Amino acid sequence: MNHPLFDLTGKRALVTGASRGIGRAVAIGLAAAGADLALQGRDAQALADTVASVREARSSVWVSTHFCDLRDTDGISRLVADVLAEGPVDTLVNNAGMNIRVPALSVSVAQWQAVLDTDLRGAFFIAQQVGQHMVERRQGSIINISSVGGLVALRTGVAYGAAKAGVIQMTKVLAMEWGKYGVRVNGIAPWYFRTPLSEQVLSDLQYYGEVVSRTPLGRVGEVQELVGPVVFLASNAASYVTGHTLTVDGGMSIFGF
Ligand SMILES: NC(=O)c1ccc[n+]([C@@H]2O[C@H](COP(=O)([O-])OP(=O)(O)OC[C@H]3O[C@@H](n4cnc5c(N)ncnc54)[C@H](OP(=O)(O)O)[C@@H]3O)[C@@H](O)[C@H]2O)c1
């Protein structure tokens, strides 16, 4: 992370879903690359644990914490206002997400809404409000965490697939609309990474075996392996990259047989 192109010193990033899993790893990685942080979550103790790890990575980091449920659009407005009252945001990592795994024939309206409201509606309205700020500043980078489930059909379910496909398409449209203002919008589509979200399904050894058998690199990802892609997309190294969703999937999505 020493190359100046990847140096995020003087930049500030808002990371949603930073209380655990991928968001926590990304927050630690952004701090190590020099960024200051605003972290969102719902679980205060878990977010405090992330802050402690972030400070271990770089003791001089400036970090604030914010609590909101992303299904509440008024809460999103308050979150973004609070974060911007502290200072400008250079990078948004739109990471918070959840899933309810249900076969398509059994999905209820409440389940559909819970997944779509968190993973797509919440992601859009955060991007819209932070994007407004970035457009006014004529700079900024938004990184939307989708999933390979937005690219190919997965057993993770129809609501999650629809939401994550929506995030990938949203990424392209926002990149097209905001490019002229110097705002880049990209995404990352992970395959399985070991986190609280995935640990239950990955603890089923038969399922785990099927997952790795379809993964050219022969294993699931470790959350630290998402740090490089996020730092790259946040940094000047990606200054001419926009509208792209980068698969970080051990090759899973190109596996044709
Ligand atoms: N892990 C994987 O294998 C994998 C693969 C592909 C894509 N992804 C995507 O990567 C992102 C992070 O996943 P993860 O595995 O790190 O999940 P995780 O460990 O379950 O963490 C999810 C984070 O999102 C926050 N969150 C969830 N629902 C929220 C809501 N309604 N309002 C506010 N915050 C909410 C949680 O906050 P609290 O804990 O504070 O409630 C937590 O910080 C998600 O978008 C997920 O879809 C993960």
C-alpha cells in the first residue's frame, strides 16, 4: 500500500455495514491506506470493536460512528447529514446488506421487502445523498458491494439476486449520470467470503464442498482479500475506471462446466 497511487491520506470514507464481516475488514484496510472514516452500523458494541481494530491499523486515524437502519429512508437522511456535518466524504463504500434464503415459490411480501429495502433501496438512497454532495464537490468515488448473485443464478434466492442485479445496474446508471461531475461509481461482486452472513451455510460441509468445487481457486475468500479491490477503486489508481463491477470470486463466475 506504499505506492502513492493507492495512498488515501487526506481522504475520508463512509463505510456502511462496518460493524462486522466485509465492512469491518474494508474499514481497517482503508485506514491502513491513510483514509479517515465514518462508520455506520446498528450494533454499538460490534461497531466499537471495529473502531478498536481500525485504531490498531493506524493510531492517527480520525473515525466517527453512526447508527441507522438502512430500511428507514429518513434515517438515511439523518445519517448522511450527520456524516457531512463532520466534513466532506471522498469515498462511499455501500456495503451493508442482508439476505433471507427462501425458495422462490415461498417468498412472502415481507421477506421480499426486507431484502430489497436493505440491499437495493437503502443502497440507492445513500448513494443519492452522498452523490449529491460529491457532484457539488466535483469529485468522489462510490463503491457498491453487490454479489456474483447479481450476475449468475445462485441458491441464495430470488430476492437477493434481484437486489444485487439491481445494484450492478444502478452502478452503471449512476456512473453515466455523474461522470461529467468527476464522480466515479463502481462495484464489487464477491463470491463466498467467510463472514457472519455466510458462516451458517458454509458450516454445512457438503454445501461448502460444492462451493469450492465450482471455484477455480479452490477455496472461499478471506475478507482481507476485498481490501485491495476497494482501496484500488477508491484511489487515484482507478481514476479512469467508472461503471465497472469487479468480480472478486476466485474465478467462480467464469466457471462454465
Ligand atoms: N459474505 C459473503 O460471502 C458475501 C458474498 C457476496 C456479497 N456479500 C455482500 O457483502 C456485504 C457485506 O456482507 P457481510 O458478509 O459482511 O455481512 P454481515 O457480516 O452480515 O454484515 C452485514 C453488515 O450490514 C449491516 N446491516 C445489515 N442490515 C442492515 C440494515 N437494515 N440497516 C443497517 N445496517 C445493516 C450490519 O449491521 P449490524 O450488524 O450493526 O446490524 C452489518 O454491519 C453485503 O452487502 C452482502 O450482500 C457478501
